[in-house]
Amino acid sequence: MTFKSWSIRKKFAGLLSTLSLHRRKALLLLPMGMVVFLGVWLFQAPAIADLSEENREQVPVLLSQWDKGEVIVLLRHLERCDRGDAPCLAGTSGITARSVAGGDALGDDFYQLGLQKSDIYNSPLTRTAQTENLVFDDLGADRKWLYQCKENMLDDAVQSKKPGRNLILVTHSSCISRFEAALGYASNTPDYGTALFFSNDPVSRKLQALGFLHKEDWKRALGI
């Protein structure tokens, strides 16, 4: 065998060895990538579900817990006026005039659900105060922590919850996000007038989400 043919065979063998090494590395990396993907998927924060759709089985739980006075509700204010071109109800820092009809309907829904065992607090900002007045006929009380919401949003809510009484909090999307994050839920900005319902799990005794309702879905979900 000539030196030239021996050199060619050596280079070819080296190429095969390199390809085999890359293939082995690829085989090792593939399962690792799958493990990372599965880990991200498994540990991704859960989203709060819609009580009018995929989470309808929680409606009887909500109604039962509500009758016992064991529910915390976070209600986002109605449509704010300073981010659109709709006429304002009263002042640009408040809600839109077209929010009134939806607010009246939402108030009827809450009264049908029952407010005898409920305490109502609202952020003192104009848009939340107007929402509380429209939906609950000014039965609520101002709480600064419902707009100055920081890491203690969840603690403030739990400490304000009285045994045997539901707690309704009229607040802002940013405060709702902090509350959700503190409980380990993924945060999605709720629509104006959306209510999110929470109650203690009967087994773990930890606060958990029962689901949310858009303001137009109450009758379809709860039958009230």
C-alpha cells in the first residue's frame, strides 16, 4: 500500500470517528433537552380557569363555600376612562359612562348570590371607588392597600377576611397579579369587571382559586 492510499484511509477513519463522536453527543443531548422541556412543562405555574367553561365543576363548590362565608373575591374595576375615547362617567380618572349598564348587571348578580355574609373593601382611587358605588351601592370601605399593593397583598387580604364572612375586594389588575403570583398561579390581566374567586381547600386548608367569571357570564355559569 502506498503512502498516499494509507493517508487517505487514515483521514477517512478519522472522519468516521468524528461523526461517531458527534452522534454520541447528540444522543446524550436529546434526552437532556427532553428532560428540561418536561421540567418546564410540569412546573409551569397553573392558570386560573373560567367558571363558565372549563371549570364549571367548581361552581357547586363556590356556591357552597359562599353560603358558609368562606370566599375571597377579587373584582377588577370597570373600564377606566383615561385609556380610551369613550365618554367618562365623571372625570377622566374614573370609569367610562358605557360601563354603567354592565356595572348595574354585575350588582344584580352579586345581590342574587347574596351579600348578607360579605364585607366589601375597595381601593380609594376614583375608578375603583366608582365601581364599588355602582356595583355595591356604596356599601364598601376604602383600603389603601388595595392600590398600594406590594408583596404583602395576599397577607393583607387574608388578615382582613373574617370567619364566616365572604370578602370582596374591588381593586386593580396589578394587585390581582400580585395576589395570583403569591399563590403560585400564572397571571393574566383580567378584563374589566372580571371577578376571581378563592377559597380554602378542605384538605390542605390552603387558599386556592376556584375560578373566574367575566361580568357577562354570571347567569350562564351560576344560573342566577
